[in-house]
Amino acid sequence: MTSCLVFFNGPSVTQFYALPRRLTEIGCNFIQQHRPMDHVCCFDHQMKSKITLTPPTLYHCRNGHRGQGWGEVTWSSHETIQNSGMMAIRLAINLKFQRIWVLGCDWGMTTQSVYDHLYHKDPLLPQAPGRKKYTNGSLRQMDEWMEKRGVSVVTDHKAPFRKPVISVATFLKQYENP
């Protein structure tokens, strides 16, 4: 079974920065400030100019924004893809990975990103009550991928998904002994 890692930008992702490299890795936006990647996805075209392209990494944006070193990730119109993390999962599916471990997806735990300071957000401002990092549509999309596409979200926190997540300890055992 071909496997890969997808790095979201939630604060819990930092515990995986020193993970030994064994698989293809796909990350979001500024991940290369902390770890080299095989692929980097950027959903918001305004952020592309802030990301330094570093070969041999391949860079991907959403439909209609390719060029100048950026390829694009394609998906069907019935899929709800609303951020770089989800686009990174779609890329992994497009690349035919059968097992996709998602690290740093802190949906339901926090709306913060390890790169908030680069998104021109003030990390010291309190989060708005009820604000979420996901929509009902993106949550349904993740549940579908978890059920049908080999996606496993790795977290030790309560997650909003209908499908089960795997703990960090379980992931590390599986990762160390494939």
C-alpha cells in the first residue's frame, strides 16, 4: 500500500516536524520553514507570492491559478475543498496514494495556525465565539475521504468527524513499522 503524509497547519503539527522522513510528504503554504516537503499546496492565490519556490519541491495551487512554477490540483465540482489542507489531501488522492495520514488537523480544537503571523492575523486577539476552521461541507468531505479514500486524521483531541481518528501513539507505531 502506498502511503503519504499530509501536513496541515494546526498547532499540533509541530510535534511532527522532527519525524524521520520515510514517505512522500505534502504540506501547506509555509511548511518548508520547518520541514522540507515533496509537494506544497496553496489554496489562496494571494499567498503564492509569499512562498519561496525551492526545487525539487513541486508547488500546487487551485484551478485557474497555475503558472510561474505552480501546477494546479484538480477536483470534481461536487467536492467541497475550501483550504490548502483539503487541497493537499485531494493532491494525495490524485497521486493515487492509498493511505493518507493527516497531521496537524486541529479542527474543533482551535482556529489557530502555526503561520497566523504570516497571514496578517493577530495571534494575540481572542478567537471569535463559535468560529470554526471548517464548514459543514468541508466536514462532510473529510468524512467521505476518511471512509472511502484511506484518509486517517491523527490527533489525541476530540475531533468533529463522524469517522474515527487515530491517536498519535497508534500513528507512530504504524509509521515506524509499516
